[in-house]
Amino acid sequence: MADYELICSKMSQLRRKGNKAMALCPAHDDKSHSLSILYREADDRVLLHCFAQDLSLIHISEPTRPRLI
């Protein structure tokens, strides 16, 4: 959950509801909240998906790097 909190703290115009959030995507010039941020407690992962660019990223809460899927 700490990674989810850290990621959320770095996002612009965050709209948050529990373990889900939407934000402006920092990967492009975003005008609407296209970045979905989801914390999955079952496997301690943070999932990020930009609907505008159709890109997904899984952030694994271990000493490994996030990976694109």
C-alpha cells in the first residue's frame, strides 16, 4: 500500500476513492483524467493504465522494476 500512496502523491489533479484513483497522465499532455491507478491488495500490486494512450504498467511492490504489459 505504501507504493500506491507514493504514486498517488506524485500525480496531478488526483481523484481518489479508496484503492482506486484517476489522475492526469504525466506521459503526455493530458487535459482529462485518463490515468487509472488501482491498488490490488490480494497480490500487493499497483496497476496503472492510461486510457488515452492505451498503455498499462504493473508496479510490483518488491525490489524489482515496474514492467509494461
